[in-house]
Amino acid sequence: MSRPGTEPSPSRTEPVARRTAPVSAAELLAEVRDCVPVSRGRYRKDHGARATVPVCGTRDAVFWKADMDIDCDGRPGRRCNARTDPHFSAATAFTQSDGRPLSSERLPFVVVPAPSAVWDHRAHGVRGGSVVAVVHRDRVRYGVVGDTGPADVIGEASHAMAEELGVDPDPQIGGAPSGVTYIVFRDSRAVPIEDHGAAVTAGERLARRFVDGG
């Protein structure tokens, strides 16, 4: 107990504040500045583009830096359906705990390429429900791996993830042409997959451990 007239030493409280502060975009980007490729080749950002994007890895995560196309697949809603998206599919590769497809409108998730000779996400601790951090400009948002896409293209996220990051979520004209970093924490999982709060809680913890060096 402090004696009357004295204040607790600031040095005792400052480290706690630093440890509990949200991880910033700058902190995460500093950790993924260098790439050690884990893919056997590179991916296209869009169909017909040159393959320029490797999947990189650390002990705790895999990551890639690409654009953001909008995945509006899954349970149809007012903003994601066959009328708003000519390529709409009512299915997602991974499903909710009740067996229904995920909702792109409601759940922030990212898309990983379908397994191929270039890269098989399953061999690197990545699966449906794996926890992800997505960085765009100065924003960090958390979600899950929720779908798979073409085997040769990378850089896609759900309507809800785009909204969280301030990216235009329109499936036809929206998205971001570059500047998006996707970080998937190896062997992590939000349970159930549709519980966004669980993904955020786990993501904040894993991101702090990631930037603090484990």
C-alpha cells in the first residue's frame, strides 16, 4: 500500500498498458516485411495476370500480400445473391457448425487457394476456421479462413471483411487493387467458425504473441 501523499510509480503501470494495447498495423507489417516462401511457386492476383505473389511463412504464421477481390458466396442475402454477383455460389468450402454455408455478408473471412502443387494450405496448419489478421492501410481486422478459391489466384475476402477494412464490398466493382496483407496463424481455430467474437478474441491474442516474438 502506498504511503499517504505518494503515487504509484509510472514504471509499474506502463508495461501493462503496452502489453494490453491492440496490435497496430505497423507492428504486424514489421513482422512480415521479409518473405521466406513456403509455396513452390507464385499466384496471380487476378485471372490472366502474371503470377507474382508467393505465400510466405514463419514458425507461427503464413502470409501473403495481394489485392482484395470480394467473395460474396455462401448463404444468400440482400447484398450477396445471384442478382448482385454474376459468379455467385450458394456454397462455401467450409460450413457453420449447423452444416449451413457461411454468410459472406455477416462473417469476416478470407479465401485461400484450393490445394495444388503450388501450395497446400493444409500442410501448413491452415484449415477452415483458422484465425486470420488482415491489414489494409492502418486497419487490422480479424476473421477466419472461410472458403477456397481458384488454385492459381490469391487475394480474396468476404463482403463483411471488406466492410470492416473500409474497402468497397461490392462484388462486381469493389475490392482493393493492392496493399492488403493476409496473415493466417498456424494451427489456430475459432470455434465455432461462425462466431466472429471468438475469432477476434483469438486473433488479438495471437497477434500480440506474434509481434512480441512468441
